[in-house]
Amino acid sequence: MITNKKNSMDMLHGSLWDKILIFALPLAASSILQQLFNSVDTAVVGRFASSQALAAVGSNSSLISLMINLFVGISLGSNVVIAHYIGQKKEDSIHAAIHTAILVAIASGLFVLMLGQFIARPVLTLMGTPEDVIDLAVLYLRIYFLGMPFIMLYDFGSSILRSTGDSKRPLYALIAAGIINTVLNLILVIVFHLGVSGVAIATVVSNMVSSGIILYILMHEEPPIRLSFHKLSIHLPELKKILQIGVPAGLQGMVFSIANVCIQSSINSFGSNAVAGSAAALNYEFFAYFVVNAFAQTTVTFTSQNFGAGEYDRCKKIYRTAMIFSVVFCGMLSAVFVLGNGFFLQLYSTDPAVLEFARQRLFIATTLELLTSTYEISAGAMRGLGHSLSPALITVFGSCVLRLIWISTVCRTIHKFWVLILIYPISWVITGAIMITAYVLLLRKLYPKNIG
């Protein structure tokens, strides 16, 4: 059976704390390494090109997230559906869901590639990207989007492997790609002086490598996990289930990114130094968040398998264990970045004006990043139980509506950078309180006799 395979994990039996750690830590490392693609881009151009080049690369992060988050959410839907089938031991359904997911990945990657070429300049202009940055930002974005099909294939393929309990081999694929990305960045920027286009090309090549490794792994798995390209087709029952879970999660990510695009527009109003400083600090904020996200995705996968197998008490233990780990590990990593801010921020820039903005964001947002555990772990548990719409709506309210209200009211009255960044921890507290309440109510609805 699938869970007895060498690279998979038995999530249905035995202790949880060690298995959650073994699964989540490679997942966190994978997400951090994936972010390092962009971080290395910003570090190389910031140190070896110019502050304008740094701002051009950094100002694209929220827009890139907006473009791909819908499909990343759908890949999460494939994780949940396949994990449910594994818990239920439905091998034919597993096979159908895998081939449906990969075909969706290919189609969505091509769609985002083409759309990105057309909207790059209009959207960056609409965001108020500074005049001394916008041409470089458009160039970076258009090259970056050439790699979209490979990004989608990696995300969907990794979700398939993780649904079986395998979080290590996606990490190995990213390690290989990350090394290539770093080497190419240095060569193309320092040796060939390609600047922004050089780091974008390096990122595309590295994404090709990571997706190629994942596809090779899937094509050499044992049935029913094995991928065969000649068997790619859309199986409507599986597609429907994947979309029911994935689309709300993806729309949540998109709306979340829309809020961040609006915040980025406000950051742009402070000038290119603020854009560059925010971009530098944001990398460390991402690193801390990815620890939380790893435990949230672990919660989704473990809960999906156990709920599919009818192990309801075990689902509640998964939630508690993941929540504790998420808060502790995120808090520890955030503390490292904040206490060592002098070293970490100067990896991106030595400009005092840039560093001042970077420190403001680091001290306010990164310090309190652990608060995101309250809503991410709770949302992951709800999705693992097959409920994706409620956490999506709650996150839309907390991460979008509240932030837009803050920007249009408080920030207009007090036009200071630190006031703008303050909305992050405020929204995390409110969203977390609502999400935990929704999770408890869902437990009472699903199995009221087993609440504890």
C-alpha cells in the first residue's frame, strides 16, 4: 500500500509530533528555498547593480503572488483530494486525480505566462511604481513569467508527492535548482552585466530544473502514484473535488495578494528607497511565514488522510501539535532576523536610507509574524476536514478588507511608513481570533460527541 513505500509516511498510526516535524521541516525548507530564488535576485542586483534594480525586482513580489496564488490554491486542493483517497484506499481515484492535477498545472501555467506578458506594464503603472524603476520592473516581470508553466508543474507535482507523506524529494529538487539559480545569478550579473534581466533568466532556468526533477520522480513512481503523460486527461469527479477545495483557497490567496498590491502601492508613495527597504525586509518576513505555512500544509495533509480514514480524535491532536510547533519555530526564526538585523539587511543594501525603511518593517512585522499561526493552522485544519470556503472568507475579511480600510483612513491621516506596516499585526490578531472560533464551531458540527 502507498503509505508503506520508502519515500512515503504512515500518517494514520503511531506518534504524531515526530512525524509532523519530519514532514513539516523539509516543507518549510522547500518554501524558504523557493523564496530564496527571489531573495538571491534582490541581493545580487542590490549589491552588484543598483538600488533601482533592487527596487525593480522587489516591487514585483506582490504582483507575482497575485498572478499565481489561484493556481497554487488549486494545487492544495489536489493535495487534500489525493490524501483523502489515500486514507480511503481508493487507488483508481488516486490515479485519476493525479493525471487531472498535472493537466490543470500545464494549462494554468501557459495561461499565466501569456497573461503576464500583456498586463506587466499596465498593472505596474497602476500600482504607482516609481518612474526610475518601472522599465526594469516590467523587464523582470515579463522574463519571470516565461517560467510559469514550470512553476505550476513543480507546485502541483510537489502537492502530489506530499499527499503521500513525501516532503523530502521536493526539497531535494529545490536544492539543486537553488544552486543553479545562485551560480547563474552571479555569472549573468557580475560577469555579463545583465542586471535585472540576468536574475530573471536565472530564475526561469532554475524553475525548469526543479519541475523537471519532480516530473522525473512522478514518472518513476509505483502505481497508483506513477505519472504517464499519455494518460493525461480531465476526470470530472476528481476535478470538481479539487476545485471545491482549491478555488476558495486560491481566491483567498489572490485577494490576500490584492491587499498586498494595494499596500505596495502605498509603499511606492514613499519613494524608491522605501520600495527597496521594504523589499529587503520582506524577504525575512517571508522566511518566518514559510515556517507557519509549512505546518499549515502539514495540518492539511495529515488531517485529510486521518479524516478520510475516520480518525477524528487524531485530527484534533494534529491541530494542537502543529499550532504549538508553528508558534515556537516561527518565533525563534523571527528573533534571529530581528536581533541580527544589521547583518541580514546589509546583505541586500548598504544604503542608510534604504536600511532605515527596512528596519521599520522588520521590527514591526517580522517580530510578530508568529501571530499568523493562529489563522493559518486553523484554516489548514478546516481544509483538511473538507471545508475550504469558510477559512477563505475569513482571511479575505482579515487580510484584505481590514487592510484596505486602514490604508484609506488611518494612512491618509498619518502618512508614515511605520503606520502603514502596523496593519499587518493588527489584521493577524483579528483574523486569528475569528478563524479559531470558526474551527471550534466546525468541530462541533462534524462530530459533536467527540469534542475535547
